[in-house]
Amino acid sequence: MSKRVVIAGLGLIGGSLAINIKKRSNTTLIGYDTNRKTLDYALLHGIVDEITTDFAKALSNADYCILAAPVSKTVELINHLRDVHVTNSLLVTDVSSVKQPIMDAAKEIKQPNVTFIGGHPMAGSHKKGIQAAKAHLFENAIYILTPEAQVSQERVEELKQLLAETKCSFLELDPTEHDEMTSVISHFPHLIASSLVHQAKKWQKKHERIPNLAAGGFRDITRIASSNPSMWQDIFFQNKTIINRLLKDWINEMTELQTLLQTNDKISMYHYLEQAREYRDGLGAKKKGAIPSFYDVYVDIFDQTGALLKVVSLLAENDISIKNIEILEIREGITGVLRLSLVTQEQQLDAHRILIKNGYETMLQE
């Protein structure tokens, strides 16, 4: 019998999940969204089988429901779900990057045939909307699940099976543990990146050519500041207790650094930088963390027509899959640098050997 799966929210994440789940032969996908154009697009392109703007009606005979909306909207949907009469055994999950408010709301669901398992696929894109949805978005990414203690492992495995086509790696965490770790490695760095951009913008009043110099390292460390402001505003305020704590830690850290500079303590500054380098270089060296670590190869290329294509084609011919490409620095007529991110160390070493053999200068990320 076909299982009915409701995807509530057909943006980048919801749409991409729908594409993967639709690969299963025994599922019928129902898309729910408040945007009619989004629904029409999803139906026209075969991303879902049915569409609706009636959340309660969609849930009434559903087997699964994935809440793929912003955090605050997801809480609203959970509150709405509490009053919906469901006839089947319904397994509900979400995709929110902040888990505690979601799990608190889910605890108020009193219907015995409804099971809630928190979820967070740690993947995304600079693009948004159903038009950006793609099947490979979650491949090799960490997908965090936060089931409550009373949820059976059978139900957890059932959810994993539903999401199996994403080709992600599942990790089970406590909601508080999840929120603290993702704050440290994802949420808070976004806030800092945004503050660095604001600082550069203010200094541009004095040095108007700052944008001409803001390439390479600056663009690299502030890249995440280009993400969706509405989404991140929601994340910060839903997770503000932990973010506030991290801000206090950061302010104390900056005060200590300022003291090192003011007292001319070069030895302590050296040790500070050395310890940061050692810790950073050790990240992902033995195993992947909550955010997937990749193995990078840096390649020198010239500013010539087809230079990028030659590198990509060379690796493709040797069955090496590139997870991400970033142009770190290139100026007209001279050498630039590509950063190629690969999933395994074996692929990193193979790519290095192939590129060296074909005359490229490369450097491996240690």
C-alpha cells in the first residue's frame, strides 16, 4: 500500500527532500504551502503528486509529515497539528536548525497515534525556493535526529528508511546538545561574519577602495554573510539564549586579545595563534563532525579561457567527484587559486597526483 507523505513547506529543503522521497515506489507526496505559485511549480515539475493549501486536510490520512518551514512557522504548524484529527499512525519530523523550541512544542501533542522525531539536515545553498531544489543536496551531509526517550528505535529506523535516498549520514543527538554545538560551529560564526562585513562597510567611509581589496581571505571568511537574512533572523531569536552566552564569551575573548596588544605581549599572542592553528588544522582529521569536513586541494590556474573547465574535466575523467569549488583569488592576466573540496582523503590524494602529473601546481590542506 502506498504511504502518504506530506511535505509542509516547499522551499529548497522541502523540495529537495520531496525529490528524494519520490524515488520510492510506494509513496504518494502531498505538497503543502501557502504560496500557490510554489505549489503549481512543484506539481508541474513532478516534485509532488498532489498539492493543497489545507494543512489539516492533508494530515487527516497521512502516514508521514515533514515540516520544512522556518523555525517559528514550524512551531505554529506543530501547534496547529495538536488540533488535527489523524486517522493513521502519523510520524512527524522537521528540518529546523534550532531544536529546543520545536521539541517543546511537540511535547504538547497528546494524540497517541502521532510520533514526533526532531530532524535537521545540515545542508543548504546560497539559493532558495523550490526552483533551487535538487536531489543531491544532502548527499554525504550529516542529518541530525533528536528523538525523545519514549520514541522507539523502530520508529527512528522507519524515518531513516523514508529519507534513505538522500544518501546522508544520520546522527542522533539530544536537542540541547544539538543547539549548543550548531550555535558554536554554524549560528554564531554567521553572526560574526555579518559583523565583519559591517565593520568593512563602516571603514569604507574612510577608505573608499576597500571593496577593491576585499577579495581572497576576507571574502572567504565572510561568505556565509550572504545567506538569507529572514531565515537567520529567525534562527538567532529562536536560539537567543545560547547565542547570548556565546556573545559574552566572544566579547571576553576579544578583550583578552586587546590586552595582549596593549601590553605588547608578543609571546602570548604567538601561543594564542599557534593553538588556534593547531586546533583548526586538526578539525575533521580523524572523523567528521556535525558539519561535514572535506578534503581540500588548492590549485593554481591562469586567467585563461577554459582554465576551470580543464581542471574539472581532468578530475571527472578519473571518476573524482568534486563536492565544492571556490575561486579564492584571481586577477586579470595572472595566476588564481581554486579550492576543490573532496569527500574523502583518498580522492584528495588522487586529485593531487593527477593534477601534478598534468603540470598543475597544487597544495593539500593538512
